[in-house]
Amino acid sequence: MTVVCKLGSSIVAAPDGSLREDVLDLVCSQVASLHGEGERVILVTSGAIARGMRLMGMDARPAAIDELQAASAVGQGDLFRAYESRLASNDVRAAQVLLTASDLQIRDHWLNARNTLERLLDWQVTPVVNENDTTATDEITFGDNDFLAAQVAIMMEARLLVLLTDIAGLYTADPREDPSAELISKVSDPTVLDQLEIGDGTSPFGLGGMRSKVAAAGMAGASGIETVICDGTAEGSLGRAVAGDSIGTRFDAHAEPASGFKLWLRYAKPAKGRLVIDDGAAERLRDSGSSLLPVGIISVEGEFLAGDAVEVVAAETVIGKGIASWGASEMTAVKGMRTEQVAEKFPDAAAEAIHRDRFVLT
């Protein structure tokens, strides 16, 4: 089984953008030990832009896309070499893997990425994964490497996702502002998180915060993967998380994980449009696991083709996502029609607007 470990910008880079070499030493040493014990470890790292900023002498994170991409291009190789040299000193070979969100949005690309990572692990090579910021744009980014790490864990059917940050884990409140905040050691019921004030503050260089880590843990949990959020600057924290020790905050996996296809659909496939449906159709989707028929569709929003993902909305709430059997224009033409009317108008077309096997509740 595979362990996915994500290092956030806050522990890869110091506030001035310099590498936190002591932390990288700690983490890579633990990865080498786990490797020697037979664990298959994938590292997901942030910090390429921060490293590029440091090397280029920038004081603040650029706002322009081309400057961000250029900073990433400068920092990416240097960041990988920091991991590669440390792992090599412990007789572990590393490989750089750069992904964009679009690599995981197209099913064939998703499978190719998984096969490549699987082959590297078979060769006993440790993949060091990062988003390819050099070519990514706002429309094709993961938004934060916590989500990238969760999607890699889902793709590889990992047994554990470890999110290393610079605080001990999830607290009842922000411990930097509330001295009475208490560490939450275990989350079994994700609904309890609704009662917490989870901040989304970031480091000067990163995009994510605790909110994105909790969301990533939810994504992983839905696929049957445990997640641990812990302090990556503390000696031995990764090894303890992998061993199952009580450290940081551990999120239980869901008892009934979804299929790989439905997880890909839910988390990696972007929606191109929306189908607004009536209450009766919503009830059948929720309670009976039925397909969505044209008769239940009230309106069609957006431009999409057959095979694109669309959100399904009832009472102004998104209840699911599915693969459309029809394009937007055809869907508009058949909305509200009964099955026999659809068959008469389009005799060779699918009867369902979205087949139940290609739909997931969200």
C-alpha cells in the first residue's frame, strides 16, 4: 500500500523564501527509513514559486500569471534537487512528476498518471509530485496542493494521506489567537467540523490554510483513506503518523468508500454546466439511486457537450454531479419530456439525461 505525504509551503520555505533545510533533512530521512521498511511513499510538495522568488530576489508574491509561472520555472528544478540530493544520500532514488489539474480531469490522462506513478513505485523510486505551475492557469489549477495531494492519494488508492504543516494539527480555534484552543486528536464524524471556526489564513508564500487541509481530508476519507494533519517540523512526526501513533489530528476513513470512477467524477472532473431539476427528481436521485430522466429537468444552464460533467441543482442547492448523455442544446430540447416523448423525438438517443452509473451525490 502507498502513503502520500504533502509538505506545505510553510515548512518547505522560511518567511524569507529560503529553504528550511533542517525540515527537509528531517522529512527525507524519515522517507528513507520508511522506504527501507517497505513503505511506498509519494511526496507532494509546495514551494516552487517561493523558491523561485527567493532565487530572483523578489520580496512579495507576484500577482501576474506570467510572473508566477516564471518564478515557478526558476524554482522548480532547484526545489526538486533539494529533495533528490537528500534522498540520494540515504540511497533512495527520486523522480520529479509535474501535474496540472487537466491531467486529472481527462480520464485517459488520469490513468496514464496513475500508471506512471505505479511504475516508479514498482521500481522503488520515490516520486516527488508538484503542480506544474509553469503551464497552469487559473482555469486548470488545483487551487492548493492539499487538493493535489488528496487527488494523488485517491488515484493511487493510498492507505494514508499525511499533510505536514507548521502547527500540531486541527484545533477547536486558532491557537495563535486563542490560548484556550485545544488540539482535536481524532475526527470520526466530519459533521462536527461545521461547529468549528476553521481558518484559511496562509503563509506569505502558500495558498492553502487549515480549511483546505480539512477539505482534502474529507476528499480522501470519502475514498476510504485515513488522513493525518501534523507538525512536519517536529522530529519523527511523519514516521509516527505512518505507524498509526497518536499525533496531530487523524481523520477516519469513510466506512463505505465510493468507486474510483465516482471519486474522479466528484473531485477531479470540472462541471461545464448545470441541470436544474424538480423536487421529485431530486428525491429519486437521493433515495433510490435512479438515473436522471429528462422529465425531471426544469432548466439547462451553460454550454456543454455530451460526455461533459454537469452539476445537478435542486432548490438552489447542488446535490450531485454527473456525465451528461446529451449536449446543452439537446438537453434543452427534451427537458420536461416523458421517456416515450423523448424516444419519439430522438429514437436513437439515450433515454437518461444522466445514467445512474455516471452520477455521484455531492
